[in-house]
Amino acid sequence: MAFTIKEASERLGCSAPTIRYYEKEGLLPYIKRDKHGNRLFEQDHLDWIRLMTCFRATGMKMSLLKQMVNLALDGDSTIPQRKSILNQYKEDLFRRQSELAEALDAVNNKLSIYEDIEMGRASSESQLLKQIENQQHSTSDSEG
């Protein structure tokens, strides 16, 4: 069953301009057109677009996607290269995931501090910063 770009867009939750852009960039080879020049998408195309959208959501660069498509077009002999690319990318995602988890912990910690300040369980942040500043001045004064 073939889908129009509007139907593909609705099924994917991906805008038609994004789909057109993917095609223009060579990421959607073999898209057929009807007698009026309208694109016709098969389920395989939708699955491929969904995968690319997922990769793009992780921040994968278009150049890397293009490389993957070009290798796929070269056939199964390029599977080891494609696996290598994805394994390297996966390592980068794990690193970024760890960084994001650390950042999330920092945000949650700061929210907890603000909660404590609001409830009167901790000094205000501005007072703490002034204390730090005073300590730095007294340290630099004694060193000088």
C-alpha cells in the first residue's frame, strides 16, 4: 500500500517538509512518484524515516546518516562498516546519557536546596554566596 506525503507525515508525526528534506538530502532513495509527480511511500520508507527521525532526535548529524545510507546502498558487504559506525555512535550516546544523568542530578539537588530555603531549613543562597565571598577576601587579605 502506498502513502502520500500527507499520509506518511500523519502516520509518522513528522512534518512533510522534513520528509521532503530527507529525500532532497538523498536519505530516501527509490521513492516512486505517481503520474502527477507526487511522492508515494511504502511501509518500508516509513520505517526508514522513523529510524532516521529517531537518530536525528539523538543529535546524529546528517552527514553520518548520509554515510549510513550510502553504505546500505552499496550492499550487505558494508554491514561491518555500518556496525562499526553505530557502535561508535552508541558509545557517544552512553557518554552523553551519563552527562545528562549527572546534569539532572545537579538540577534535582538545586531544587532540593531551594525547597529547603523556602521551608526555612537552610540559609538563603545569597547569604551563602556572601559568606564565600567574605572567606575569599579574608584569605586573600591574609596572603597579601
